[in-house]
Amino acid sequence: MRLRSLLGFGLEALFAHRLRSLLSLVGMSIGVAAVVVLTGLGEGARTYVTDQFASLGSHLLIVVPGRVETVGALPGIGGTPKDLTLEDSEALRREIPEIRRIAPIAMATEAVAHRERRRQVAVVGATPEFLEVRQLAMRRGTFLPPGELRRGSAVAVLGAETAAELFPGEDALGKVVRIGGLRVRVIGVLEPRGVQMGLNLDEVAVIPVATAMRLFNRSSLFRILVEGSSHTDLDRLSQRVIEVLTERHGDEDVTCLTQEAMLSSFSQILTALTLAVGAIGAISLAVAGIGIMNVMLVSVSERTTEVGLLRALGVSRDQIVGVFLVEATLLSILGGLVGTGLGLVGVRVLRLVYPAFPAAAPTWAIAAALATALVVGLAFGVLPARRASRLDPVTALNGR
């Protein structure tokens, strides 16, 4: 029996029982679509995190209090946090010539108000170099003025959304706002930037770091951002930063996080997550395979006479197996293709609803879903096919 004849038999059987075939097709399609959408979400999360780190530049160190023993671990895990101070920041600038820019950061959430309007936002205490270190741009006005690190003036730079909400239809420049119990004058508004490293830079108020520390009643910094020059070896710079701070503190009680180390950690976590959610989606493929097996078993029982006739005409058992496996394969392939299309549409809808989240189904996931659908269809089609091939021709012709 030629391949063309096998395909003809398979298609004829599928069209003869349209509803049953459609239900099996739907089951397989849902399984493949689930794999495509879930892996698309996982890949989107990985790409999003990668882009967030890339937006900071490739020569940035983040100095955090506390010692992390595991290389590339996430900030705040392990170690005993100790204070970072403005004096530490000055010492780093003074003793390490490879540092291009340095930005000590103090941060907390406070209410920012203008007349009857108020909004809870992240208040960031920083220095003028924060603008370049975080690669931000000004929409209007100027950023924080240069000056003595410990003498913070009563000025603020607002994020785009913060300015729009506090001053609808007005120019925020020169206006006075209240941050907690402090009155400050708005000297600038940032260009919209969105969320960067978990901080929505459109909903912030940036004030001088010394002003922030007085406002928050703190003597310690949240982070110190260190930017090396373009030719600087970040590993050597990181080691030098740790040496300087260890000498000042009498103990190695800080951690330097590099972009590469953090990317590696997040990439490993998100890759594992993508595989896990893909595997969860693949469970539905197994359920769809059971549906195909049931359809094929029913098909065998209903086509007993047809099988007997084929055997009487000299068709071998292997060819009978081939007839039913082709039918199962067609169901799997059609279901896989339809499911892939539905999955890609689902990923596209996610990107339209959440344009900032770069959901994208990886090619390997699509190929793996299609291959799994095919393997599942064949695996669950073997039992019905073998059962059909073992029918006795005389008994089958009698319809028993």
C-alpha cells in the first residue's frame, strides 16, 4: 500500500467522523497553544530583565551593604548589612581614579503634595551624577545642582507622571511642593523612562542626597552606584572598591554587584522557569494524546469490517498498522499546527495588552511543541493500530 493510499484512508476516516476528529484536534491544539504561550511568557520575562540591565550600561557597579557569599547572588541575600555612608562615597571617589562617576543613593516612599493634590511616590536622594549613571534625560529645567555633598538644597526634580498629576495643565518649574514635612522647589522634570530595575522613573521625586537623609532621618545610604571608565576592568574595579571599604570598615561587609553577574543569575532562574512552565503546558499534550487513543480505539471497533476486507485483499499487518498510525499522525500534525497558530496569536495579544513586556515564543519551544505533539500522537496511536492489525480477517468480515 502506497503512502498516497495511506493518506487517503486516514483523511477519509477523519472526515467520516468530523465531530470526533474535531474534538481530538481541539485537545491537541490547546496543549500546543499552552506550551507556546507559557514559554513565550518565560522568554519575555528573561528578555525584559536583560533589557533592564542593559539600559544601565555595561560599566556599572552597584555597591550594597552586607556581604553575599555566593557569586552573582541577588542583592540583599546573605551577609549582615552594615551602613554605607557619604564618607564611604567620598573615599571611593578620592582613592580610585578608575571611577568615572559615583552616585550615592538614599531612598524611601513619601507623599509629594501640591495644594490639595498629593501622591505617594519613591523619593530618591541622589547627586547630579545620578542623571548620567542611570542614563536619564531632562524634559524641562535642570537636574540637581552641583555642590557640597553634605549640603543639600531644598530643590526637587519630578518624574513625568508625578509632574503631570500634581500640575495638570500647568508648568511645574518653579512651583513649590511638599515632600513629607519638607517644602522644596521644582527645578526640573524628567523625560518619560518607565520602569527601570523595579523603579518607575516616571513616578519619582529626586532630591539632593543630603536633603533626603535629613528628611528620612537616616545616616546610611541605600546603595552606591559606581560607573567605571570605558576601558576599566569591572572585576578589578569591584575588587578595588571592596578593598577600600574593607579598610574603612575594618571588615569585608559590602558586596559589589556587576551587570554580568546579576544577568547570569536572573538568566539561570528565568530559563528554569521557562522550562518549568513549558513542561506544565506539555501535560495537556499528554491528555490530548489520551483523547487521540480513545478516538482511534473507537475507530478500530467501528471499522472492523473494513479492516477484515483489507486483510482479505492481502494487506499485511504492518500496512494496517500504518493506516491507523497515519490517521493519528494527521490528527497530531493538524492539532500542532492549529495550536501553534493559536499560541502565536495569544503571544501577540499579550504584547498588545502589555506593550512593555516583550513576550515572544522562542523558536525552540515551537519546534519542541510540534515534535512533542507528533510523538504523543504516534505513541498513543500505536495501541489501537496494533489492535487493528491483529484482527482475524474472517471474524472481521463478519463484523465481530
